[in-house]
Amino acid sequence: MIADDPKAIRGRRFLIEGRVQGVNFRAYTEREARALGLQGWVRNMPDGPVEIVARGERQALQALERWLWLGSPTANVRAVTTRSWLEPVGAGFEVRWD
């Protein structure tokens, strides 16, 4: 498989900073990720950011990253950081409460 193949399956971890808790960011992210065919989860971090772990095709992950800058209608995203995620994720996409 070619390294930059858009169909290659990859994993990414996104950390979203700004006004992203208490604004339905997780619910909107879950809906967007499912629409893109991604697997993984979204959860609030205790110190304020939202963490997203997603696995899927490169193009879908890129689309999610673009969308994360918008988020829910009342969110105010200041930063989106991303890195590779090599650990497995379960089937589907869910909101985590841990």
C-alpha cells in the first residue's frame, strides 16, 4: 500500500482547546465522525480540552480535522492539535464519559 493512499486506514488523536465543554461539542463530533465513517471516541478532559481519537481513511480524518475548527454552533475553538494514534479503537464512534 502506498504511504499517502487516501484509502489507507490511519488513527489520529485530536486535542481541541477553547470553549468546547458545555456547548454540545461531543454530540456534534459524534454525529460528524459517524457521518464520515470513522471509528473511535470523543471525551471531555478534566483540564478543559476535548479529546478525540478517530480511525479511518485519511480523507475522512482530514475532513474531521477541518470540521473540528468549527465544532458545535456555540463552540469557540482556539487550537486543534493532532498526532498519530497507533492503539486499536472499538467499532463505531461514541461519546465517552470517563
